[in-house]
Amino acid sequence: MKAGVAAFVLAAEAFARSPRRLRGNLVVQAVADEVSGGTKGTGYLFEQKKLKGDFAVVCEPTGLDVFVAHRGMMWFELTVHGVPAHSGRPWLGVNAIAKVSDIVQELRRVLEPVFAGRTHPMLPSPSINLGRIDGGAKENLVAARCHLTFDRRTLPGERFDAIEAEIRETIEQVRGRDPEGWSFELRRTLAVPALEIDPNEPIVRECQRAYQGVTGDESRIGCTSGLEDAHWLVRAGIPTAMFGPYVHKRWQGEDRFDASTGKPDEHVVLSQWFTAIRVYMRLAQNLLA
């Protein structure tokens, strides 16, 4: 994303230095927190009713395709309470870590087939990622508590309450079959919606036109399996597209969602970065000059 920010800053600087008058304002908005749902960045501006504009482009890495869809995201905290005991007499306790292990296995067993049956023309099916786990106090003590946080990716049309109920029911089934007594708390900590944009939206077509004007090639319509800030802008009534430099997917093999994002070698191809600057300039010129 640093590459996207740098690209649109340089494009905007070129207009700021130009004597040419524009028919409107070119607004550069750099925010934090997108990977955590955007509630402290674009989400805050949304709540304060400070998101304004006729068009918007989210400069997230798209490989210079124009993205028109992203999945939603829910975060959950699960806390399981067992019964403490000494490890010399583990039968006197209830191990909370073991119960979380049972829950994790049941979530996979029950929900993975369900997720596979939920499809979208562009986006991958729903998924769960186990993000962080901690529990217990010492090796020679039965763990009285275990805490698990996880991420559930959603498709357009999935309802937050139904998603939470599905997870809660699965956990209840594990507890209902267990002869040992334990309790749990499930808390929803984040919920942001998935997004679909009409590929025929004028801003989508304008991104494609600007790319073709710079490169002579056609920019494809695509989507991201992750989450972007675009949903905030669309919910504020601003027609939005996603377009930015990265590694073009034709260089990445057969999996169109293959990416270095979040890996040690996360990177952007410089030739794409220079192209993105020129495309942003052409886009702003077409819309405002």
C-alpha cells in the first residue's frame, strides 16, 4: 500500500505544480487501519460524514486491473473456561486448551463443507483463519482458561447475525457432547461488509480508459479475496473503483489470488508503479481537466 500512496501523491503533485486549471478538486486521502477494518481511518471519516466526492479510487494493490469486489470480514474472540488442577491429577480438572482444540477441529469439520457450497462469480468462498491463541498458566497446571481470536471472511449477502449464530451453534454442539463441564464466551469484535461494484460504473470504465490511454492495453475487471476500504466510500454514496500497482497476476501462475501479501517477500514491481502514476494522472485529467 506504500506504493499506492506514493503513486497517487506523485500524481497529485504533478497537478499541483501544473498551471492547468481543473474543473474540480483532486483530494488525496491517506488513512490508517484498513487491514483492521478501517474503523479508525476511513470508517471514522464515514461516521463524521467527512467522506465527500463525485468519484473515488482506492489505490490498493490490484496489479493494475480494476477491482470491483471484495470480501467482508468479521473478527471474533472465544474464551473457554475450564477447571484448574495439578498435572499430577489432571482428571480433577477440565483443560480449557483441549476444549479449544476440540472446537477448532469441529469448526473445520462442520463449516468447511458449508463454505464450499457458498460461491460467488468472482470471489472465493468464505473462510476462517485462526489468528491468535493463548491459555494456561504453567506446564504442571491444567489450563483453566484458553483464549482464541479468529477471522471470518464473508461474501456479499451473508448476514452478520447469521454468521455468528452458525459459529455459536457449532461450539454449543461440542459442549453438548462433552461429559466434562466447561463454559465459553464468544464475542464479535469487528464486522465490516463485503462489496460488489457494478463493472459498468463510470469510474470503473474511466480507470480502464486511463489505463488503455497510457499503455495501449486493456485493464481487466477483477476482485480481491481480502478486504479494502472501498465499502466505506460506496456506503457514503461515492462511486468507487479499486486500482493500484502490485505484481500482475499473469506473472503468478494459475491461482489468480496468489500473492506475496503478508509474506516476507511482499513487493511491488517498479514498472507497474511508474505506470500507476501515469494512469492516475491520466484519470484525473480525463475527469477534471
